[in-house]
Amino acid sequence: MEKGFISEHHPFARGTNRETCFEDMQFRISSGRIAMANAPDWEVFTTNTSEYAFDVNDYIDLGAEETPHWWAEGTPYKIHLHITTLIANATGANRYAKFTVHIAYAGTDEAWTETPFTAELTIPTGTPALFNTKLAIGTLTLPTHKIGMHIKCRPVRIAATGGTEYASHIFLTQVGIHAEKDSEGSRQEFIK
């Protein structure tokens, strides 16, 4: 096979019959910028690591990321949070933690737009300390956007509404975006 060509057996070579596949855009919480007020606490995570732990109203601003060149232009982004409990829920009842992620985005030569997404996590009774889970936050539709678009986000813990608040801080380790992939990259620097 010639260098630079995709095999006919590769999913991206199948035209309209290609298999859908996804890749992650990752916004790491530990690299974010905290505010003067409502800042999460830097706390012991595991024996030899630390991470930001959020109380109600705590937030962090995360750096901008460029849309990857493998993104299937115009397809939606599925936003989710990676969350870890600080302490066990041994209360005998479910507890709740709710989050909003503000997503700001702009295409090249375009003004920034911001959209909030909110979801609530149920922490069942019996959930252990340092339990890692994922919370689907929402779907950002981008029917006219192209590669080169930039995205920023601000995750915020807000007051629970589904029941009794999880009383402890809670770790956020990452905001993730699942995006559909239709190529290994773009054929030109700024054009798919």
C-alpha cells in the first residue's frame, strides 16, 4: 500500500457505509484557573496524588481547545464530566450532586457564544469513597461549524434539586467531549 493512503478495509475508507467512531476532547480540571472566590480546594486524592474538590458554587475556568482535525464537521459534541466521590455515602439513602458546564465556542472569524448544560448525579447509598463515575451533561449541536473552532468550558457545582445534597466536597477530574471522527485529520491545514 502506498504511504498516505487508507486501506479499503479501514472504517474511514467505507464512504457512506463507514462505521461511526468517537474520540475524546479532554479538558483537565487540574490545569484550570481558579477564581478568588468560589474556588475548589486542592485536596489529597489518592495516597500520592491530589485533585480539585468542589463544594456547592465552586467553579474553575479551563483553557481553550481547538476542534481536532479528525472531527466529522457539523456533528454534535456529547459533553460529560468525570467525577469521583471524596467520602463514602453510608447515609442509608441516595445523595445528589448537581453540575453546570458552561461551554463557550467560536468558529474562525466568528464571535464567541456560550451555552450552559446542567445534569445531576445520583450517589446511591453504599457508594464507596473515591468511586469514579461519568455524568452525561448534554449535547452541543454544531451543524454549521468547521475544524479550527475553539471551545472553552467552566464546570460549576450547583445546589442539588433531586434530593439531599452529597454533604462532602466532590472531585471533578475532567470535562470530556465525545466527538464523532470521520478521518485521521484534514487534507489541508484549514479545510477538511
